[in-house]
Amino acid sequence: MSQEALLVMDVQQAVVDRYPDPDYLPRLRKAIDAGRAAGIPVIHVVVGFRPGYPEVSARNKMFGRLASAPAAPAGDDRMTRIHPDVAPEPGDIVVTKRRVSAFAGSDLDMVLRAGGIDRLVLTGIATSGVVLSTLRQAADLDFGLTVLSDGCLDADPEVHRVLTEKVFPQQADVTTAADWAAGATASRGARPDGVPLSEMPAP
């Protein structure tokens, strides 16, 4: 039987602040809650670096500018802190990556293999960034894939549409957060509120 995990990628405070969509986090939270209730592992992926950014090459156009950026004030963890609306709970796993893909510089593959996980459900910010990069690498590693189209967010709505409607379906099943949550809870014998269906009173 296939074992899946829900990946919540780059939903960090500083990232969310750049994507003002008031409906996104509540929608994503419902999917996360449904996954937990159904016993599906929830894995949060964040991008982070050591002080001084020794992992960052000046040749990297996306990350190289970090090396010359002012250091964050002491105690300011907005860059790495997962947004409190979808914060990890006991039992969740947090993985730190060093580049765009969730696999880049992280131990994600080891965590997945150790857990016997062979299917990934992808969500995160941005659709054209971490979701696209992770999907491509995960497909090459032979993981089964599902993308929650409205569980992803991008600054360019047209790019998001093309990826979720034309590109991603070539390598993944694409569905909505609500439809996935409903299927997850039904197949695992639990409601989104965590009450096992077997314990519900007869109608």
C-alpha cells in the first residue's frame, strides 16, 4: 500500500508576507488538519542558512545576494519561522533546505525513505519556485506525486495557471486542497476534525 506525506514548503513568515492572499493560509490549514487527522505525515520544508551564509555561492543569482545583505537583528527569526497559522505540531517533521528544491542540501530523501514514503503531496510558495523544482526532482526519484493547486501560491497568476493546468499534470495528479482532504479522510477512516468514522454514532 502506498504511503504518502504532505509537504508544506517555504510557508515562512517572511515569504507569506510577500504574497498577500487572505484565503491561502486557511485553505492550506484545512488540508494540513485533514492530513494529520488521517494519519498522513506532515513535513514542513524551510529554507535556511548558517550565520554568514557559508552555503551560499556568489555565483548563485537567486541566493548570492544574501551574502551581502544586512544581518537580521538578534532574535528576528522571520526569515526561517514557519507562519503561525500553519505552525508545526508535535509529530510533524521540519526539514531545512539550502536551495530552491526541497531536496537541495536537506535530508528530506533520507526522511522519506526511512518512513517508507513513496508518494508526496506538494503545497507551498511559490508554485514556480519550490513546488516546480521539488516536483521535477521527486519525479526523477520515482516518487508518486499529487499537487494541491490551490495549496500553492505564485506572484504571477498566469504562471501558476500554466504550471498547474499544463505542466504539472505531466508528472503528477493535480487536485484541490478540499478534494484531497475529503479523499484523505474518507480513505483513512477519519473526519477532518480527527474523529474516527468508526466512532461516529449511527444515523
